[in-house]
Amino acid sequence: MAQPSQQTLAAPVTLEGVGVHSGERAVLRFVPSDPDTGLRFVRVDLEGCPAIPADLDHVVGTDLGTSLGQDDARVLTVEHVLAALHSHGVDNAVLELSGPEPPIRDGSFEDYSRAIQGVGVVRQSEPARVLALDAVVTSEGTHGESYVATPAPALKVSAAIDFSHPAIGRQYGSFPVTPASFAAELAPARTFGFRAEAEALLARGLARGASLENTIVLDETGVMNDALRFPDEYVRHKIGDILGDLALLGCRLQAHVVAERPSHKGNVALARAIAERARRATAAPVVEAAQILNYLPHRYPMLLVDRIVEFESGKRIVGLKNVTINEPFFQGHYPGHPVMPGVLIIEAMAQVGGLLLMEAVPNPENKVVYFMSLDNVKWRRPVIPGDQIVFELEMVQFRRHVCRMRGIGSVDGNRVVEGELMAMIVDRDKGTSDAS
């Protein structure tokens, strides 16, 4: 398949209105931009017209909307704008904003979608950045949010929401993401809120611009607005929000994203997990498997490190362990329900830490690492075949030939183990420390 080209807007286009949370009026002008510049907001109302890139590094808030910031400049509730741009394949644009928040318009994505369709998009000379997910990525929040992203030839988003309100209940939606499907199936879906929460939101400085003209408002018995645009308008809007938050990846994602009870905080966490997975997958090994054999005395089946991808001498190390169904311990732990033994997860983490320690001494090929103690060890979730454990260890203290390290192990961005390790370097032939 040919690499797609980057795209930008064919001409500028302007929308104006009130911000749903700030309540302030603002003008938003979409301006074409050069290749490889990405999407970025420019606060034209502030001195110096500060630019704020629309990426994960600039997320500063996810409370009832996603906010971006750079130094003291902020842009609130960016998800509707970004969802429309991303879904219509716009990679590069300057978003000139004359206030703290883009206009909410009618509460949907539709006005932004129509504005982009009205001016059209044009191809650019550089290839688009495509992130084709190569493995399953999961993410969980603290309020029931859960996500699974799986490899797929194109972007598709499925989501389920569950509210106790009789007008919503449990809803499920699933949509492929193309310019046409977004415009027809998702863009018209409006944001929603509950009348009973209005006073509390206003006290927090939120929802100052909300009204029946731009928000579906629900009271105790039903919908206060005239009519819904779709029977499942609520979940459709949530899927649109997911698209806006995934746009912060700064690339065209090829994956099927499935979300349960999504939130902006959860959406951004998933985007970070996907970005981290992509970074790990493309990172060149700092220490290859063959080199690991020169530093560690372990051999199959007890060598539990596949490669080292990050290394800061005397400070930190990041190593990977790919867990396959062929691991010998799965034959008995447990038949029909394979789970990696917790002690071997710790052993793998210790081996990664051992490589960090070996670099600190001369003639490491003549040394071995003996672990002396483990503290504050916690296993968070099981590790199963197909998982890739990312171990990150940092040196806490190193005196003579004894050190203390702190480590965590994660699968798809979710922590599976953590602990503190104390170890000593000894001569391989003597089995004693040469510290004295």
C-alpha cells in the first residue's frame, strides 16, 4: 500500500462563538500550514501570540474536557476541533484563537466538520506519519474506564457507556473512522450534561457557557431539549471525544480502539500507552541479546532478558522480556491457565538491574551479581503468554560494590510489579566480594 501524503486545509476558514466552560466569546481561524508542522493553537489574544502544539506533551488538564498549555498560555476543551481535523485527514494546521476556548457552537462536532469540508483539504509533498499498532495495548482508569487497542488495517472506534439515568442507560456504538463516516455518523452528536450537576460545575468555574442551545441537558425524568439526533447520541459523542484525544498522538492511527466508560483522562492515558508502545517497538536495542550473554552468567531457561532499549550509566536502565507460550515454566504453571510465576518476574527485573550494576565495575565478564534483599515488592496483575514486560530500574544508592535499585515492570503501560532490590557484585570464580 502506498504511503499516504500529509494534508492541510485548502484555504483558511473562521468560526466564532462562546466557550462551553469559560463562557467567553472567541474567534477560531483555521489556517493552512506547512508539512511536518502538525496541529497547533496560537493564542492571538495574548502578548507574543504563544503557540501551543496539539500533542500529548502539552496536555495540562482532562476535567470535563482536554486542555493544552505552554508556559502560562492555555487552551481549554480542544477535543471537538481536533476530532474534526483528525477525522478529515488534516495533519497540519494553525488554529488561531482569540480566547481561552474554542467555540462550542451547537455542542457537536458538526460545524467544524462542515467548515473543513467547505474549504477542502490538499495533499502535501511529505508522507503522512502512520502509526500501525503492532500489538494489543490496554489501559485502565480509576473510575471504571478501560480500553483495549488492537492492530487493525484502519482506525475504528467502539465504545460502551453506562449511566443510571433512564434516558441513557447502557449504550454501545462502533464506527469506522473515515471523513464520510465521521461527518454522517459522529459529527452531529452533541455533548450532554445533567441539570442536577449544574450548580456544582458553576462553582468550579465550569459550564459557564452551557445552555440548551449547545448541550443536551437531562433532568430527573428525561431530556429537556426538543429531540435527540440519534437514539444513541450520547455514546456517539463519546466516540467523537475519543477521536479528538487520540489526535494528540500526532499521527494517523491504524487500530481498533474499544473503550468501556471512556473519559478524557482515560482517553489521554490510552494515547500515551499507544505512543509508548510505538516508541518501544521502534527503539534500537542498546544491548543486543548476544551482548547480554557477555554480562550475565544466566543461560536458557534462566536468562529472562531479551534486550536493553535504554541505558544511562549509573542511573537507570530499561529492558524487555517477551513472554511466549514456549516458556518452560508454563508447562506446570498452570496447565490450561498459563501465568508467569511472580518470582520469575522479579528474577527478570533483577537481571535487568544486574546489567545496570555490571557496567559500573571493571572487567564485568569476571563478575556476578548476588541479590541480598527485596523490599516493598508488589505484584499488580498476572503476566500471560504474549505479554511484553518493560522493566525500568533506577539506581538509588551505590557504595563500593553494594547497591540499591528501585524497579517497576509494566505491560502495555499497566504496572504488573514493583519493588526495591539490594545487590552485591562479587568475583565470579571466588563467589566473594572484592570490595576490600
